Amino acid sequence: MLINEITPLTPLWGDERPEAAKGAGFENMFGGIFRSAIDNVKETDADKTQLQYLMATGQLDNPAELSLASSKYEMSVSLLVQLRNRAVEAYNEIMRISL
């Protein structure tokens, strides 16, 4: 009986690795996810605030844009909170492990 040769695993990405994965490794990837979520919250908040100003001054032609911007902002905040909660849960799980 012949045993098949074991082939090595191929990486998930080649040279075009995501920016968060370059550098020191997992720490940068993990921090990059949170940085990206925080930046998304800041951007959507700025968009919503700008549209609120335009609406208040009567310069906004389509009021539905403000509604969409508010929904995007709420979703980005919700995602950030969920990421934080999952990170805290994972940390608590790790702390409960006895060695």
C-alpha cells in the first residue's frame, strides 16, 4: 500500500496581504479591525452631521439621504459595540482558563 505524499498548506493570501496583516502579525490585524471600525463610526458620524446641517439650513434636496446616513451611523456604532463585547467575552474566557 502506497502512502500519499503530504502536500503543504497554501497561505490564504500571497503577496497582496491585507494591510492589517502586514507587520508584527496578529496584534496588527486585531488592532486594525478595531481601528477600521472606529474610523467607520467617525466617517458616518461626520456624514450624518453634515447632512443634518444641510437639512437645518434648507440646503438638502433629498431628505432621504439624512435618513440613510443616520441608519449607516447607527449600524456602524452597533458593529463597533458588538466587536467590543465579543473582545471582552473572549478576554473573560481566557482569564477563566486555569493552567
